[in-house]
Amino acid sequence: MKHKLIRTFQLAALSCVIAATMVAQPVAAASACKGLERMACEANKNCRWLSGYTRKDGVQVSSHCRSLPKKSASTAAKKASEPKTAGASRSTKEQTRTAKQAASTARTP
């Protein structure tokens, strides 16, 4: 009796798994850049071409087209709301160096 109950449970569980895999939708849609040739990839503003390379573990990765990372709406809104300043184009290193120079000049009599 116990054996029949376990067997019935196993068949029901297997049926649920099979049904779920048949109905399940893919998690993410395939990239529009996947499989594009180099010229088509470079012409698409949402894609970028990656040259082939060798990974640390020795696996050769061939050249391929990849989609650009998506910018979130909050990032775009934040950048749009930031005020542009005269020193905005200067790098952080350059700004730090200028600030240090100004501080050292102010200390010297």
C-alpha cells in the first residue's frame, strides 16, 4: 500500500515538472545583437563588436556582437538633472591635483 502511494506521488510530481517546462516562457528575450555579422553589429546603435580573446583558463572566445548595457530611467533622469559646471569636463584626478596645488600655495607665505 505504501509503495503504491509513493509511486503515485512520483508520477504526479513528474507530470507537474513536464507540464511546467512545456508552459514556461523564456526568462529573457534573445538579444537583437546575437548572431550579427561585424558590419551589421557596428551599424546598430544598441550593439557593440567584441574582438576575440583568450580567457585566463585558456578558453578561446571568438569575436562576437553584444548588446550595450541598458540605462535605467533613474540614471538618465539623474544625469539630466545634474547642473553642468565649468569644471565638469575635467577628470577627478585633475580636480584633486588642482585642489592640492591651491592648498599648498595658500599655506606658503
